[in-house]
Amino acid sequence: MRERSDAAVEAPRGEFEDFYVSEYAGVLGLAYALSGSRWAAEDLAQEAFLAAHRSWDRIARYDRPGAWVRRVVANLAVSAFRRRVAEAKALARAALQRTQSVPELSPDDADFWRVVRSLPRRQAQVVALYYLEDRTIAHIAEILDMAQGTVKKHLHDGRRTLARRLQLQGDET
């Protein structure tokens, strides 16, 4: 009796292996045509054959088990496509929510930032980080990779130049 039960176990496994070998190339080709990606196609084909293997006792009795596996691949490809579309839409929504428009500057602010942009590069960077982002001297030093004393010097020089230029512009009006 033992041999008989072993033979009964081996027959379905052997049948599935023969089925897998004979159908794999065609199923993989279909998966590739539907997905456009070799890696995705291999995943789809393997998933379909795994589903067939799990239910092989039932699938083996079908007239055309290869058609069943191909239908599973087609359904999986549609699901994967829908999932990618949903993920792309979610990413687009998230990106749109994160994208903030640049706030409009009042004419007074616009003049200030125009003068800041006219400062030497490092002074302008330090002033912008200090006033626009309310960064500490230590944070600015870290961001710009410079000593805190250097940041203080650029901030001091930038403030002095800003005061002089903005005072002159204020006197002209």
C-alpha cells in the first residue's frame, strides 16, 4: 500500500512539472506582452503557475489547464496595471499637495530681497537663511559648511550693506 500512496503523490507532481515545462514559455511570452517588462512578466508567470500548483488537483481536470493559467496571467497583468496607475495618481496628488506656490511679496519686501540678491553670494545666502527661514547661526554654519564666526561676519556685513542701500533708496523717494 505504501508504494501505491507514493505513486499517487508522484503522479500529480510529475503531471504539474510536465505541464509547467510545456506551458511556461508561452505563458511568459503573454505576460511580457501584457506587462512590457521581463521582470514583471516573470513575476506574473510565476504567480499564475503557483496558483495552478496550489489547486492542481482541480486544474489538472480542466480540458485546457494552459488556458486557465493564461487567464490568471491576464487578470494579474490587469491588476498590476491598475495598481501602477493608482500608485502614480497617488504620487501625483502627493506631489501637488507638497508643491506650494511662492508667496507674492509686497513691494517693500520685493525691494528688500532685490537688495539681498545684489549682496555678495555668501552674504546673500546667510541673510536669506537667517531672515527667510529663521535659521540659527549654528544651523546656517552647518548648511553652508562654514565656521559660526564666518556666518556672523557675513551676517554683520550683509546687514550693514542692506541698511546703507535701503536707507539710500528710502531717501530718494
